[in-house]
Amino acid sequence: MKVARENIVWEKHQKHVPTVDEPGGKLWGCFRSCFLQSAAPYTEGIAYKILKNDLGMDLRESPGHTSCGAIGYHGDVTNIETQMVVAARNFSVAHHELGVDNLFSFCVTSFANYTEMIKLWEEEPELREYTEKTLKETTGREFWVPHVSGGRPSVVHASDVFYANRYKLAEKAKYSLKGIKAVDHIGCHYGKIFPGEAMGGTEFPQVLVGLLEAFGAEIVDYPERRHCCGMGFRQCAFPENRDYTASSVYKKMKSLKEAHPDCNLILTNCPGCTVFLDAEQGTIKEVLEEEFNVSVLDYAQLTGLMLGYDPFKDCGLNAKAVEVEPLLDKIGIPYDQSKTAEQRRKPF
């Protein structure tokens, strides 16, 4: 019997994430994303509603937690020692002040950053000793490391939590993706920095595919499926580098449409990917006069749609560059057609 290569890879990249039906699976601490807060706040809004209202979770968030600082770290503004102390402080606040053991972040960069700190503490005892000492001296706090996945030192991403509870969410769904062709786009900082911490690894990740399949979608493949969205902290932040971002999106969309002209849905789990895969389609339309019309949703937005939340007021589709109405029509999700497209994008 021939075993598919993806099945072999899948077996090597498993991690356990507590579901709401398991002991402790309803109590979580969460870290918000500074990028999401500024560029796409709708994700955290709809995610909160789903996790609390539909899954019955007790989500706890400390008003005193800070940004993970990863953007400064990757931009050579801060050093590794600073990152370790920042991470340790956020962990300590969550555990000792909020009483939580399970932690997830909404941002894949935070997820990768926290994972890197944890692995450094494991592999280099002197760095852990430095962090414990500095944390105590500067904040008076006690050092603590989360053990979320399988009882080992680890944190997870919000999309992992959605994936772990995908069947329960699918049971509550009011709509289905049956007949819809879709494909995943995994954030680089989720799957490529620490493949062993990604649900399914880098080549065949399951964290988004599993969610799509639970809602009934047909998964397609295309040559540039794992190509980066092109956001890059030093690309999107500097105007002179923005062409790199747009060209990466163009390369992906061109490849997808050549392989599957009728695929109009990409699912993401990275804040940057969600914003730029959508927004740069607007740039491409304006500059090259080419349209791809691929709707880019993240895991929380899609789940919100399937559960019956308002596409524009709850799920934030009013902020999209690509018109989402054709996708809603295809799925059968109603919206106020008495309003113009512009009016629907002003839901408040």
C-alpha cells in the first residue's frame, strides 16, 4: 500500500490543543495583536464573539500585557535579551494575575516570537537564568512558562484553537461551503519558522484546510500555494519597497487563476497576509488593470459567516478591497441588497 507523502509529513507534525470538551479547555488567556489592532481589528472582534458565545470559553486578557515586540526585534530595533524579558513578563501576568495555564496569540508573529523565546530557554539554560533574574529585578514578577500543547513548553495560535474545535463549530454552522472551491494560505511566521509547531508542518499544514473541510469546501492546489504574501516588515513599511509586496501577490493570484479560474476564496491565519493579499489586488487592478476577484478571509471571519454573523457589521467584510458579495451569493449568505455596495461598507 502506497502511503501519500503528505500523510507521512502529517504524522510527524502533530500537536495537541485542548478542546472545550477537555479539562481546562474552556479557560484561555489571549494576547492581542498590535498589527491587527491597527490594520484589521475585525478579526479579534469576531473571534471573541465565536469563542465566548459559540464555544462557551472563558477568555481572559490582562490590561497590562504589552506587545510582544517582535516587529522591533525583526527590524533590529530591540535585541534578543529584551524580547525574552518582555515574553516572560506577559506570561507571568497571564498566569499569576489571571490564573490561566492555556495561552494563545492572535498574531502569528507573536506566536513565532513566543515560541522562539521558549525554545531558547529550553536549549540555553543561561538565557533562562538571565531572564528569570532580570524579570525579578525589573518587575518583581515570578518566571513561568506555559505548557499548552501536550504538556510541553509551548503556546499556540488562535487558529489552532479554532482548528481544535472545528467539528463543534461545524455542527453549529447555518451555512455550508459545499460546492465552493477554496485554498489555504498559511502565514510564514506560523509555519516556516518552527515547522514542528505548525499543525501539519510547512508543506501540508492542516490548520486552515481542516477548518475549510469541516465546513464542506473543496480544497484546490496551485504552484505558488506556499509562496509568501510579500508583506515583509521592510517591504510594506517603506514606500520604495512596496512593489515587492504587490509583485508577490500578483505572482500568487496569477498562479491560482491559471490553475483554478473558479476558485475565489483564500483562507488565512496571518494578519499581514489577510490585509495584503486583499489590498494589493486593488493595487494590481489600478496599476495593471487586471482583476482576480479572490476574496481573502481569515479563519475567524469565515467561521463567523458560517455561523450566521453579519458579514459587514460583525465579520468586517466592509474593510475589504475585493467585493465579497459574489462569494456571499455563491454560499447563500443573505445581506441587505436594498443598500448600495458603498452603504454596506458603512455598517455603523
